[in-house]
Amino acid sequence: MNRMWIIVGLGGFIGGAARHFWMTWGTRLSIGAFPWALMGLNVLGSLAIGAVFGLSQRYQWFTPEWRLLLGAGVCGGFTTFSAFSLETVQLLQRGETMQAALFALGSVALCVIGTGIGLYLTSTHPA
């Protein structure tokens, strides 16, 4: 087995466990129906993946293995919103404003639609 898979899997385990802790703790502190804990999780994960990629571009000691462990693994396990945010920012940094807007708006719209269809197909139709 390729060791990169193990590195990403280990990071995913750490990120997923951290996500569970955050959501369990944060949901208890939330006020009202607004999903504050999830919003905080997405913002924190996006901040973290930005820092990971910034450090990996700045320092030689930040190897591809560290980038995979912390970026794809920990941040990906913590929140996939961080990867979405990184892709959008990278498009903007390359001056691809229209592609960034289409990606961001299209991702949100299509994912919400996909979730709705998935819920509809599985909760309103008998098996």
C-alpha cells in the first residue's frame, strides 16, 4: 500500500475525530436554530487549510507528506468546505474570476440540489 494513503487516512482520522468533538461541543453552545457550530467549523477549517498551503509554499521543511497529512487529511476530515474554499481562492489568485464564481455558486447550488434529491429519493419512496 502506498504510504501516502496511510498519511491521508491518519490525518482524516484526526480531522474526523476533531469534527465530532467540535460539533458535539459547539451544538451544546449554539443559540437558536442557526447552525453556528457548523459555520464555525467551516470557517476554522478554511483558515487552517489556507495556513497549511501558505506554509507549504513558504518553507522547504513543509514536505508534500506534511501537506497531505494536514491539508487533505486533517482539514479534509474536519471539513470538506475547506477544500472548496481553497479551490475558489486559487482560481481567484490565478485571475480566473468567472471560473471562481461559477465554481462557488455552482457547487453550492448543485450540492444543495443533490442533497435535496438524495433526501427525497430515500425518505419519500418505499424501498
